[in-house]
Amino acid sequence: NTLLELGIKKGDVVAIYMPMVPEAAVAMLACARIGAVHSVIFGGFSPEAVAGRIIDSNSRLVITSDEGVRAGRSIPLKKNVDDALKNPNVTSVEHVVVLKRTGGKIDWQEGRDLWWHDLVEQASDQHQAEEMNAEDPLFILYTSGSTGKPKGVLHTTGGYLVYAALTFKYVFDYHPGDIYWCTADVGWVTGHSYLLYGPLACGATTLMFEGVPNWPTPARMAQVVDKHQVNILYTAPTAIRALMAEGDKAIEGTDRSSLRILGSVGEPINPEAWEWYWKKIGNEKCPVVDTWWQTETGGFMITPLPGATELKAGSATRPFFGVQPALVDNEGNPLEGATEGSLVITDSWPGQARTLFGDHERFEQTYFSTFKNMYFSGDGARRDEDGYY
């Protein structure tokens, strides 16, 4: 209702530049409910990066926070927004909504800047959701382009939500009542698909964590697991390796007995880290689902199904339902058997991005021109004699 009162309507773009607080999720869901398109900008990005994304998407509103907090340090989010809006090419922004997170000192522009708590207090708590078509845009998420200009990957309402929900349900073997924790920041696609939309579409309890996994103690992640009795944990090899370097300090004073399934995302996981994660965090009883996918795919593409797929440390194993990967050589010729090559997808799936915002030609050129009639992932892959990737 606050968004509507600020003149935001279906199809308008709202930039969200916030810390990992529940209000970030609230802002995203409020956009989805009225049919506005959210563009979440990772809270670690510079004012220049923020400006570039606001300009490219023509964002009418920015939602931010006075400051973020990371490992005991303050991050000057509002100041970064102020600096971004000084860019003469930023002409679309009408208001900045500011959440009071730390109460730190910030500059204030009367008329443009508005406090979250003031607006929400005045807003009605009754609202009829906007009706959407399956192909209406749900969000834009920028990924760094190799040429410098950011790429605004656009996902739609129907296919994306179906795919996020389906992959979440089967890959994490979700059962009602499970407590699920994805450690990703909401500013990345993992935060969109597997912190917010996938779990919530399945009615799951999803845990959102503002801190970092190894601060103020190396056992922080394990402590959170115990405190909230987390059943499913989804994190990145970077975090796993950082904890592994701490040895048993990473699990000191915790038992992690609530865990049932572990997941890994973001980069290939080396077998040593996989073994450590399985052994130490999961007490040798939790399957590790190593998931390969991309911002552009919306959800998991190659992944084990826990309990059904025989696992191999360091392998994402086999494609998800209906996903048709192939390995090709530099000329686009399919490669058979155990081999390595460029990873392509040869048929559509519900979660695929539909375009790059405002630049469909670049979308076709980036993903569909390298090899004819194939989605080009840009990743190389190896396939073994069992058909595992």
C-alpha cells in the first residue's frame, strides 16, 4: 500500500539496496504483490554500480537503509545511494525510502527522502493483490557483463515461480515443518530463488541471517543451526573452505544433529571441502546436494536428488527433471561419453530468463548466438562414464 501511495504501479521498477534484514524480503514481496518489478542491488556494491543499475532500469524508487552491519562494521548504504543519485544521468528516481537499521547519522533531502517506519505506520493493512499474467516481469537482477555494462537479467512471474518452487521442493526434499537456511545474500539470484521465492512458494520456514558465517566466532554457522534447529543448510564452497581452515573450532560446542540435508552453490566444490562439509558439519549422515545453475536459469539445472542420486564428491551429478544439457566442442559439435567441453542446454525449461532488460539483441547474442539452437552457459564442464557432470 505504501508503494501504491508513492505512485508506483504495475510494471514500474523499484531498486532495493538493503542489508540482510526481513524488510528487504518485505520490500521484494510488496513489489511482487502490486506487479512492480524489483531490481535488488547487492549491499556491497559501490555508488557507481548502484547508479549504473538505476539508470539502466529507469528505477522510480529506491528502497535502502541508513546503514548495514557486517562483522561489526557499518556499511554506509544511504550515503552510497546519495552519491549514486548525484550522477547527472540518474533522472528517473522520485523518492528514496529509508529503513532505520542502526540510527547512524545520514544526510536527508526533504521531499525526496522518506522514513520506512513513517510510511508503513500510515498505510492500510488491507490490499487486493494485482492479477498478473505468467509472462509479466517479476524482477530484474543485474549480473556483471564482460564488457562493463551490467546485464539486467529479467525473470517472469509464472515460469520462474514454478521452477523455483519445484526445484526447492525436490532438491532439498522439503517436508512441511522443516527449518531451512540459505546463507546467500538477497542481492544474488540464490537469495531470490532459494532464500525467498522457492521456500515461500512451498510454505517453508526460511531463515534469513544478517551476519557472516565465521564472526564473531568460527562456530557461528553451527551455533545458528543448533539455535534454530535447522534441517536443511544451503551455503557456498567459499564459506565451507573458510570454516574448514578453522578445523574443529568451526563446530566447537555444537552438535548440528537437526541437520538432514546439506547444499552447496556458487562455484564447483572441491572434493576435500565436500568431504569436510559432509563429515564435520553433517556428521556423516546428510546428503550433500551440489547444485549447478546460473542467474539466467532461475533455478537448479544439474543437481543430485537426495536419497535418489548416488553422490560423488565434487560432482553436481545429473540434470534436474526435463533439463537437457550437452557438451559441445568449439564448433558446437555434440561430444558423446566421458569427456569435457562447453556446457550448453538444448531445450527450454520454465525458469529461464526471458531477456536482458531493454536489450533483447544482447540477450540473443550472449546466450543463443555462440551455438545454433542451444543455450550457451559460458561454463566448461566434465562428464564421467556414469553421465555425471
